[in-house]
Amino acid sequence: LEKIMKLAGEKRSITNDHVQKLLRVSDATATRYLSALVRQGRLKQLGVRASTRYEPTLGSIPAV
């Protein structure tokens, strides 16, 4: 999950496809990981279905 957060911080916005490629996991697994981060309040979901994107919430990415 930390790899996902790092990518989200770098790109400012990520998709399920980004997570699949980053971690080499299935669509369903990427969805579960993203959903867990949304439930934890670390990501916010924007859009629905094919246009769904995820952005880090304020304070969820440490300052570099």
C-alpha cells in the first residue's frame, strides 16, 4: 500500500490500471488495495467506473 501512496504522491492522481502495472496484480486486487486506502482516508475517489481516479488526501503524503 505504501508503494501505491508513493505513486499517488508523485503523479497526484492514479488509476486502477496504474496500480495493476506497478504491483503486477489483477484488476480485482488493485481495486481492493485502492478501496482499502479510500476507507483509511489516505486516498479520495473521483469519478465512477472507467473514469475513476484516486488522489491523495491532504496530509496523507509526507513532505519531501
